Amino acid sequence: METALISAALTQVKRALPLIPEANDERGGPKWYAAYTSANQEKRVAHELGRRAVECYLPLYGSVRRWKDRRVRLELPLFPGYVFVRVARCERLRVLQIPGVARLVGFDGHPAPVPNEDIEAIRTCLSGDRALLPHPYLEGQRVRVLSGPLAGLTGVVVRQKKQARLVISFDLLMRSVAVEIGPSDLNPQTTHV
């Protein structure tokens, strides 16, 4: 009798598995995740991931710093403390074994995949000749870019020194980036965030 009950319960669980997003990750192939790193270890972690043949992405931006006797141009992480990795769910342990990686960003102990659209938005912004800089996390009325190299991206518009900046927020990381944009390239949406 108990065997029949257990068998029936297992059958119900197997039927429910395709409805659980985590179960689909294995069949869906590799996904992007945000790996949280130790302080100032992003470049070293990215180098080690590359050495171990793990696909990773560390977006950097240029910053000029003035020291006592000279100015130095540095390449700094756009998202301090994070490196993006693209792995299948079963390969997460390979990432967590790398020195400097604290954990994968997620909820309730389960890593949350970063949408491909977010990674593409970062790459699109960095590929242009416009300066992309970190910005405090921002919510507000979103607008869509209609034309130019950033066409299709959505974000919040802020004004700084007579310039319009598009602030793109990444909800999983609770971080934002800002890029200069022409006001004629924008279309307000009715969606409020």
C-alpha cells in the first residue's frame, strides 16, 4: 500500500517538474548568472574564469583619476563586486570553486538567471562612443529609445548639466548605469516602475 502511494506521489512530482523553472534550466542550456566577488577581485576572478574555460563577462568603463603628480586612466568594473558567468545549472560548482567568488546572486538559496536582454543592453551601451558610468539605483517612469545605437533600450531619463542621461536599471543587482542620449531619441512609455 505504501509503495503504491509513494509511486503515485513520484508520478505527480514528475508531471509537475516541467512547470518548475529550475527544472527547465538543465534542458535550456547555459544561462547568465551574476557571481558576487570579494572586494576588488573582479578582474582576477574574470581572468581565472577564462583560464578555466568558463564563459564570463566583466563590463569595464574608463575613468581618469588624478594622483599627486599625474593623471591615470583606469579600467574599472561597471558593477563593482560582480562578474557575469554563463553556465549550465549543473556547472555552477565550477564557478563557486574559484577563489574570490563568494556566491551566485539569487533568492532563497537558488541562483537567479540574469536575462539575456540585460547582458545585451550592457554590451550595446559599451560598444558605442558614449560614456557609460555607474549610477545609483533608480526607479521611475521608463522611456524607450527610438533611434540611434541604443534603439530598443528602456530606462529612466535624468538631466545633468543640460544633458539628458538614460539610466538603465538592473533589478537583480539593484544597480544602474547612465549613458548620455539625445532627447529626440526617446519615447515615453505608460509603464511606471
